[in-house]
Amino acid sequence: MNKQKQFGLSFEFFPPKTPEQKVILLDTQEKLRKLNPDFFSVTFGAGGSTITATAETVLELKTHETPKVIPHLSCMGGTPQEIEDLLNQYIQHGITDILALRGDVPSGMGSVGYFRYANELIEFIHEKYPNTFNITVGCYPEIHPETESFESEIKYFKQKVDAGVNRAITQFFFNPDAYFNYVDHCEKAGIDTPITPGIMPITNFSNIKRFCGFCGTDMPRWLQYKLQSYGDDRKSIQQFGTEFTIKLCQQLLDQGVPGIHFYTLNRAKATLDVVEALQ
């Protein structure tokens, strides 16, 4: 298990809501640490609903040896003072990487927080803490559900990049051509920030189809039909999903992507199976 990784690796977790979920997360992160990742990231709930839980999870993970832990921070993290207080807490614990997002607006909430867009949050962080934080952002190869066009998607991404970022991580996708087309258009727009593909291993058809609806990810019809054909046979779905994810990641690595960021859903097995096959 203590293999030297051959490509950049990172893993995303979400803050556990129950003691049982915390046990699962701690077990998961312990297993994934052995893959020698570059970092873990911890999500931020819709509307800032997990602001305290995110910080607690980040600090818990940081008590273990390597890798570094990157908290997500969204525009709905509260008032500028509340965001500043949170950033001060991170600095006190030696955390100087942030994944800055606009964030998801909770159902029934008409608007976002004090900052409307991620570039405004990034500008605020750099203004308050010059030369302090490394900023990672998200991007959407298949267009954010609220964005009006592909051209607008590139424009909005460039606004974030111009605000000062170090890397970007994509929303998960199943079509490698979508990623490469997006990167090509970004380069033509003068964007040279490294763009790491985000990958979610397929383990549950109904769950991942629901996530696709939230995120605007396109699941090819053939893939939907194939997963549907297994019915309630979860073992077959997981086996096929792992094989599909391995092939997808290998296609990306063959084209020289800067690394792969896995959306783990706080579970280790599928991600372990994929990474070990790739190594």
C-alpha cells in the first residue's frame, strides 16, 4: 500500500453529521493517506450550513500526519467579519490553502450571501490577507446549471482566475472530451491555471444520477442504460462503475492531466480500487 504515487492525487470529504459518520470518515482518511495524496479537501454545506462542522473536520484531519487539508469556503459563509474570523482560525492552525466557491444556494433562499460570486470572495481574501492564502477554485467543463452559455462559463472562470488563484478542480464528469474541450477553450482565453479533473467513482446509480441533476453533469445515455440494466444488483454496479472509472482516469492520465481529484463521499473502497489499478 505504501507505493509512491505516479500522478497528483487529492481526495474530497464532507463533514460528518453523526458519530457513526465520523467513525467512517476517520477510517476512510486513514486508508487514503496511504496513497500519499497531495491534499484532502473538506466541503462547505449549502448556505454555509456546515461552517462550524467544516472547520472542526479540517482541524481533526490536520491532527494526523500529512497531507495538508484544504477547507472549502463559500460566499455563503456569513458576513465578511465571520469569514475573517474563520480565516484567522485557519491561519492560527497553519492552514493557508482555501478552496473558494460561490456555493450552492439552499432551496427557498432567494439570494447568496454578502459576496455574490467567487471572484469577490477571492478578492476579499487577498485584500485582507495579502500573500497569505493559496486559492483553489472550482470550474464546470459541462457548464454550471445556472450559466447561460459555454462562452459565459469561460468568462466567469477567467474572472476567478484573474482574482488570483493557484489551481482549479472541475466538477465531476464522465466524458473526457468535455474536459479536454474545456481546457482548450480556457487556454485560448489566456487561462494558464492548472485544471485538475474531478472524478466521482460510480458506486450507486440513483445517487450519482441525482448528483448529475444538481451539478449539470451529463451522464451518457449508454452509461445510464448500462447501470439501469443491473437493477438492484449493487455489487455488479460497483464492479462496473470501478472498471468504467479506471478507464476514464487512464484516458485522462494518458493525455497528461496534472492529477486527479476524487469525490469520495467519505468512502474509501471505490477510490482505492481505482487508484491501485492505475498505479
